[in-house]
Amino acid sequence: MYERVIREAVHHDDLRAYLNGGVLIRIWPRLYLPIQARQAWEARFPDLVRVA
């Protein structure tokens, strides 16, 4: 579900409603995402880089 929300969310409210920061950090290394999406998220949220 996290992969789909990250790829397809239209509004920031969608991200807030469906994603949990702690869970996202824990599963980040296992998510299959387009490289552009992964780079954009890691640039915005440096904690994701530390777990990757």
C-alpha cells in the first residue's frame, strides 16, 4: 500500500492520511519505487537515507 500511495497520491492530505512516518522508515529499504520518487523523498526526508 505504501508504494501505491507514494506513487499515486494527488494531495498532501492523502499522504498524511495513509502513511505513518515510523512505518515508512522501517519499510523504506524494501519499497519498490521509481528512482525519481525515491530520490525526491530522500531529499525531503533525510531519515530515509539513513535506513536505506
